[in-house]
Amino acid sequence: MHHIRTYYQKRYSPRSISPFLFSSLVESLVQFKPELNTTSRTIKSRAVSNEKITDLHGPESWHVMNSHCVDEINYLHTELILETNNAKRCEMHIEFNYEHIFLSVSDVQTKWGKEIFEEAQHLLATIGIAPGDWIHSLTLSDDMLQMVQIAMLAFAGGVFFLWIKVPEPGYLIASASFFSSGVISAFRLRSRNCKSLKKLLNQSTSSARRFPWLEISAVLAFLCGLLCIVREVIYVLT
């Protein structure tokens, strides 16, 4: 008999994860959606370092981290498998690596997939592992700025030369704003690329809830420059 499998996935930017946070995540899976009519619940966790792989089952499987030197862990993963009769099952996977936090849910005819996926997103935000909706949207905005950071820096230079010929203060403010936004985004991208999971794991629990100052600064600087340009254009047209 052919079973249809449905997938739900979400990718987050890499964020701070401490052993305490990972244990909180794994232990929370024990009572995750207790109202579901399951016949079995399985929790599995895995830690991978340079020369070692450790797998454990159960609510204390977060101890996989204890078998490794924390400085050398480069991959963490935990999953919850919910099964019913007739080979129906729903699997939730959460992985941490250098590039991202990845949440995925696969559903084989239980019709729980969407509900579990939405609840899993809420769980990650509540624990402090993944950002809440507004922070995630802000991060996406900053990611877009990073994609055009070189163009913004060039545009900032162009507006600056325009200010030299037309010394309106709005042009100077716009130039400084675009330049600041491009530099902030470049700095954040460089910091992200240089960051290793070693640093992520060694950071404190409170740092997992890092307020996104860089993202806010980059977006606000961009908006400030845009508003100044619009203001000057309206002034010229009128």
C-alpha cells in the first residue's frame, strides 16, 4: 500500500545554543502535543564531532553532548517520532549546524503535520532557540540588505558626490545612511561566516535571546536613507 508523505520545513539563521537550551528542547518533546492519539513516541538525539558520532534515545538523550568535547561538536540533531496503528507516523526533526537551524516535519497520513509544525515553531521561539516571528522577519530584511550591500555602498558614494554638487543636507544624510547600512550588513555577514558552532555552544543561555541590534540598525539606516532621497525628490518636483 502506497503512503503519501507530506513535508513542512523552515530554516532559521544560526543562533546561540547552549547545553541547557538543548536539554530543555529534548525534555520538552516528552510532553509535546500529549492530546494526540499515539501508540508510541520515540525521541532520538545525535551529536557529531570531528571523529565521533553519538546516538541516544529517550528524554535524556540530550546527554549526547556529554560524550564529546563541546569545542569539537559541529552537528546536533534531535527528533520526535509519533506513531499510530496502520503504519501512520509523523516525524519532527530539528538540527543545528554552522549554517542554520533547520526544522522539518514529515507526515505519513496522520494529518498532524501542519499542527505539529506550527507548534514546533512556537516551541523553538518559547525556549529561545529560534527567533520569534518579528525577529525572524527583521533578520530576513537584513539578509536582503546583505544581498545588495555592494550596490548600497556604491549608491552611497553616488549620493555623496551628488551632495558635493547640490549641497542639500538630505543628500548627505542619505549617503551616510546607505553607507552605514551597507557596512553594518557586511560586518554581520563576515561575523556570521567566521562564527563556528564552538562559539555558539559556549555562549550563555541569555545570549540565545540576543536582541538584534545589528539587524535593526541596518534596516533603520536603509529606511532613513530612502526617506531622505524621497524627501529631496519631492522637494525638487514641487
